[in-house]
Amino acid sequence: MDLSEFIDTYRDAIAQRVVESYPPRYRPSENGRALPALLRTPLGAQADAIRGAALSLETHRGTTVVGEMGTGKTFSAPRNAA
């Protein structure tokens, strides 16, 4: 069985295990909050990436934002990161 077949065969079990091991901390439908004034308006899901990062930073010193192009990773980064 090659990797592609393995993933096709066990896709649901893999996805379930990932969610069990790494439960999402932010769900847009449950954690919506107003954003502060920003230099530009976030597009689409970028606002959710910002809210998720802010939620994580409330309880952790640092956080990692992972997502596809256009999801707001750079937008979420502090301007004067040292």
C-alpha cells in the first residue's frame, strides 16, 4: 500500500485522531469578538486568524499561526517583532 492509498483508506481515522490530540482552541462560531482598530481591513477568514492568534496569546507567551496563503498569517504578526 502506498501513501496515497493509506491516506485514502484511513482518512477519517487520521482526522479524528488529529482533532482528539490537538483540539481546536478557536471556533469562529463560538469565539467571535470585535477586532480593535487596524491599519487595514482583514479579508475573509483573516479576521478569524487574528482572533484565533489573540485567543492563544491570552494564555501562552507565543503562538504559531499555520494556514494556507491568504489566511492572515502575516497580518497576525506584530509589526515590531524582535
